[in-house]
Amino acid sequence: MAKVAWSEPALADLDAIADYIALRDERAARELVRRVLDHVGQFAEHPMSGPKLPELEDWSYRQIVEPPCRVFYRHDGDTVVVLHVMRSEQRLRRTRLAPR
């Protein structure tokens, strides 16, 4: 079973997205956070469950999609590190993820 760890930037990303949604619908923001946390929780049992990134096929990063978010992570041995969360309609900037 893998350990799941969140980076500070990833937590800040999710918080910012939830804050924006909460401006119109607090319940929807709470539900989104719950869905993302539940989806990320699957990494403990299935750390390689997300596909590799189409933008960065040669890197070791993977993603899951929990609309309207994309969650980027890396599996390092017995730990899964969540690195970045962004809205699905945005383009991924390579500077958000460092190559391994």
C-alpha cells in the first residue's frame, strides 16, 4: 500500500479552485473537494491508476481527472506525491512540474 502525500502547492491549487467555486455555490465547492480527495485516496491501493500526461509523455508524471480538475502526481517507490491541481480547461505549463 502506497502512502499519499500532498505538496503545499497542490493543496493551495485545490483551495484556490474551491474558493472560486464557493463564490457562487459553497455546497458545490465542498463537493468538489470531497470528490478530489476521494479520487486521490485510490492511490494508496492503485498508485499507477492514472494515465501518463499527453503533454509530457517522457516524464514520470500521471494524472487523474475529477471534473472540472486535473490532478497531477508522481509515484516514487512507496509514496504517491500530488504535485499540482488545475482546472481542466487550462493548459498545463511545464514550469508547474519539475522533470525527474
